[in-house]
Amino acid sequence: MDSPKKIVAKYEIGYTQFLDPSGKLNYPLPLSLQENPLLIEMYQAMVRTRVFDAKAILLQRTGQLGTYPSILGQEAIGVGIGAAMDEHDVFCPYYRDLGTQFWRGVKMAEILLYWGGDERGSCFANNPQDFPICVPVASQTLHAVGVATAFKLRNEARAVVTTIGDGGTSRGDFYESLNVAGVWQLPLVLVINNNQWAISVPRNKQTFTATLAEKGIAAGILGQQVDGNDVIAVFHAVQEGIQRAKQGGGPSLIEAMSYRMSDHTTADDAKRYRLASEVEAHRLEDPIARLKHYLMSGQKWNETDETNLQEKAKAEVDNAVEEYLRIEPNAPSVMFDSLYATLPRALESQRQEVLHGIKSKNE
Ligand SMILES: Cc1ncc(C[n+]2csc(CCOP(=O)(O)OP(=O)(O)O)c2C)c(N)n1
Ligand SMILES: [Mg+2]
């Protein structure tokens, strides 16, 4: 006998794309991008980020930088988020967020310092309210929930934006963050950078659901997908999420669909686990090429502008590299300085060893 079942809840996940891979705008621009230079600024920011990214890899290859995670192909996610945020909002990044960080004023030399293994690269001169790069996967979402709780308790009209990879959404930290954000209706926007890979683990071996956005449903959070290679779609969704958060409408979850065109980091060789043909297919979805095409076809950009931009970006990156290489390395003992307010005794003795050299057993 059929059970007398009635539907008590139903959910849908939407997908938004304004600009398709060929550079064609299929919907009118959002109001906030009409008749204003922001779209061109976003284009410039994506190019600048890509120039930096390529240089960072070269620095690592020549022994002048530590392990570095490229953001190649994911520039629209970072820049779209950055452009949508207000100065006084707080950003809790993971490690693939150069685009947002540069937009918000983090200096290129600071990012180089960070990946060069120097703590000073986590101390942003221009935007100290933003959090440092977070490598422990998913823990940044907990930090973001903490900041958003503070804003809510203090009645401040500020929002928190945090980012996470597709693989990171499998971690408990992420689900716990979602749950708290939902039940406390926190002013939080969570953006998933779904670049289809978590090192060598593909998205379909990570989560069985059709989308990652629907992970918000169980927490009562509005989830949606956007084309993460369309900077307009990313910008629009994040801006809406921030507005909702500030009006007391609670958190949102945005799954930005993209693809990791690079190795996971400079310590990885993705050729060992994925086909070159797969990567090549995604090249056609490039976020920069499609926006360039759109701007050029509307006479808002031309080849002279492009040459000037490339030269300016290269000079800016070269200057940042010089600044980074000029900075004297920190003393090794500073690794003990930023972790605890009061250093535990066991670490104090280790600090002394670093400061004064390890005594040999015979001394
Ligand atoms: C808690 C934790 N476990 C494992 C790692 C090692 N690790 C670094 S990146 C990564 C994969 C993350 O993939 P994803 O969340 O999809 O982000 P992506 O790197 O693709 O942007 C792993 C397992 C880590 N940094 N932190
Ligand atoms: Mg990933």
C-alpha cells in the first residue's frame, strides 16, 4: 500500500550567467554596472591578477618563492567578489583569492612575502580588518562565522564574505559554519570556488549531490550557482548576498562554477591525474577572454588599451617583486611570535634554542 505521503518542502537551485563563453551578453547588465566604469575596472583587475600569477610561478621555479597556488582561470571569482564588497566588510579568504585581496588593497609584495614564508605577508597595511590567507581547509568559514556573529551582536551594518574550494565543502567545519550561520541568520556570504578539483580528487568523487549550492538547504540558507567565469554573474550574486545580509536577511551560499587551469600548486603535477584534453576544453570558457571580447565588441576597449594595460600590469608586478626581494628575511625566531599571547614554557625553551643555537649533547 502507498504511504499517505505529502510534500512538505521543495527546493530549487538556480544558475546565473550573464556573459557566455563567447563574450555574448545574454541578459541586460545589472543596474550597478550600467553606465559606469566598474566593468572595465574589473577587466583590468583580472588581467593584473593573471600577470601577477604567472610571475609568482616563475619566482617559485627559480627558487625565489615557496609553494604557490595559481589562480589561473579563476580570476573572475576573486575580482567579482572584491568589486561587490564594501570597504568596511570583512573578507576571510582561503589561498586562491588574490583577485579579491588585490581589489581590496592588499599589496602584491605582501602576497609574495606570505608565499615566501614570511609572517609579515599576513599583515596587510591597507586593510587590516581582512583576515590572512587560510591554508587549513575550511577553517576560514568558522572564522567568518565568528566575525559575522560579532557584527550581528553589535548591530553593525557590515557583512562578512568567505570563500572555500569544492573539496573544502566536504569538511565538518563547513557544515558547522553553515548551520550556525543559518540558525543565527548571520550577515555572511559564502562563496564556493568550484574549480572541479581538490588536488587530485575530482568533484564527482567528493560529493554525490548535483550541486554544492544545495548544501545550504539543510541549514536553511539560500543557495545558488553562478558561472564563476563570468565576472558579472559573480559580482551580481555577491552584491545581492551582501545587501541581503546587511538588511537582516541572513546568509547566502554561492557556488561559482569554474575550473582549475593550473596544477593545484607548484608542488603538484596535474598531468599525472587528468587529461590535457579536459583542460583544453575549459580554456574556451576563459573569464578574461570573454569579457575582453564583450568590451571590444561594444567599443569600450581596444588593442591600444590592452597593450597599455599589459605594460602597466607588468611594471607593477616587477616593482612588487623588487620590493619583496629587497626585504631582509625575518629572524627564524619570529615563528614563535604571532601564535600565542603568552608563549607556553615548552615553546619558550625551543625559542631559546633557535635564538642561541642548539647545544650539542657533549657541551
Ligand atoms: C585541514 C586540511 N587538510 C588537508 C589539507 C591539504 N590540502 C591543501 S589544499 C587541499 C585540497 C583543497 O581542495 P579544494 O577545497 O577544492 O580547493 P582548491 O585547492 O581546489 O581551490 C588539501 C586536501 C589542508 N590544507 N588542510
Ligand atoms: Mg577545488
